[in-house]
Amino acid sequence: MPIVADCYRYVVGVDTHSATHSYCIIEAATAKVVDEAVFPTSAAGLARAVAWIGRRTATAAVTEILLSVEGTNSYGTRLTRALLGAGYRVADAPAPKRDRGKSKTDAIDARTAALAMVPRERDGLADARTGDLHECLKTLVAARDRMAREKTRQFNALVAMLRDHDLGIDARRKPGLPTVKQIARWRERAGDSRAEQFARAEAIQLAQRIVALQGLLAQNLASLRELVTAHAPVLLQMPGVGPVNAAIILTAWAYHGRLKSEAAFAALGGVCPIEVSSGNREHRRLNTGGDRQLNRALHSIVLTNSRSDQQTQQFIAARIAQGKHPRAIRRTLKRYTARRIYRLLTHLEVTTAAA
């Protein structure tokens, strides 16, 4: 299989930060540094960077230039859009390896991002995630995660307040949403001490925020369901997959062709087995790499199916009878789930293309 050095004339490494990006252009065949520069992350700075890349690689066609960008889904998002709009191929730069005693600067990181791409297989690169669907799902999933965390914090604070002060609510058990809505409708009460007035006012504010967040989460869920139903309804038909997990999966999937095999998809989700066997002992350990949101979605699907899907329950019972540990069984199920999802999405893309 051809490598980057055989297919591209130039590789541009980019080390991204909030205020500036560092760029390094190298010749793919010789790894010789052509030029280095730093540009701000403003709209004008990004435009200057794209123009600079074009001038310094003017002897090559756009298709002969590869961009290796760190953080294409974070600090480098806007740069990635600009580069793709100019016709360049953009790939996620490999995570740099830090050797003890070696220097580190933004220029060195940019050069490392470029050099790390040279020996890699052309078809094995992690192309940057793009597209309107990806951008929409990325925004909605991030917003939902933020709102869910805030709701949990507000709810825990409300429970602590109800247990610290006698406000007429039995808080031996955590209150449900109807009780929270009841607290949100409270008004000031005459005859309370000053401490009770402050506690009651704080409880009302916390409850009102929880109710508001509940409504925002419902709107968010409806938007996610609409997008997933429009683009990949087959995911919602899979046992254990709801709109949120489906949205996370589609965000990681991004587009057809980005992930070349089901093994690549499993590696992205951190569910590929890592062999640690030795001697007569055969063992595979937990994989802590990959996209942790995708890993969490796969884990959630497996847990749901272990409670509600008969086929999954039969599989677990058979493996337990063989002496397998529950954690090892879950890892196997997550790998099987990743394989099934990859095949569903691949078939969906093929069907759509044929139509």
C-alpha cells in the first residue's frame, strides 16, 4: 500500500493554539523543511496562512499537498474548514511522542506533525471530520453534555439544601421532578426566620433552573432525534440505541470513507482488544485510547441491552457459565456492537449512494 511520501510532494504540519497556529512545510520525499511561519487565528490570519501555503507550494497541485493538523475538532476547527474550502486534504496529526530531555516548542511540534505523516499509509490517515450534519451534531451533543452536567450539579445542591433546612420537603430520598416543579412554584412565606428565607429563596432558584434545564434538554433531544431520523434511521432501530448515542456515533463516523474498516472503527471507539498474553496465560486488557465519547456510547448500549435484550442476556449467561469475568464479557459485547454499527452505517451509505 502506498505511503504519504510516495503520493504527496509536500506535507504541512500545523500546531494549533487559541491565539496562533504554527506551520511547517516539508518535502515529503526528503523530509527537508521548506519554510516555517506563525499566523494568528483571526479570520484574516487564517486567510493569510492559506495563501502562504499556496505560495510556498506553488510548484505542486493542491491534490499533491497534505495538511497534518493537530486538533481538527477543537482549536483547528476553523482552519480545517478554510483548508478544505481551498481543496486541500486535511488529516488529524498523530499524537506526538515526548522523549525525555528533548526540547519542545510550537515550531518543533509543527515539524513533528508533518514528519509523522511521511511514512504512514495514504489510505490509513484519519481525515478531518466535516459536513453540515457533523457540525450540527457536534454542537448539540456538546450542549447536551454541558446542560446535563449543570442539571446534576443544581440537583445535588438542591438536595443538600433540603436536607440542611426544614422547608417542608421530606428529603430522606432524592426528590423527583414533580417535587422539584412544586418547589419552583414556591413564593416567599411570612413568619420565616432570616436563615429560612435565604434557604427558601435559594431552593426556589435551584428548582427553577433545574426545570428550565429539563426543558432545554427535551428540546435538544428532539433536535437530535430529528437529525438522526433524517440521516441514519437504521441506528434507532438497533436495540439499546437512542437519539443521543446515535448522535455520538454519527459524530465519530463523520462521513463514508473516513474509517476504512470495522477494526478502525473499533480502534476509534477504544474497544479493540489489546493483547497482554504471556506464557500459558491468554488475556486482553482494557483499552483506554480512542474517542471516549464513542466508547461511552458503546458502553451505554451494552448496559441497556444487558437489561432488556434477550439475545444479549443469553450471551452473557453462556459466557458466565464458561467462567468469563463480567468485565471481559462487556468488552467483548462492545467490540461486537462496534462491528454491527459499522456494518449498518456502511450499508446505509451504499444504499444511499445507489439510490
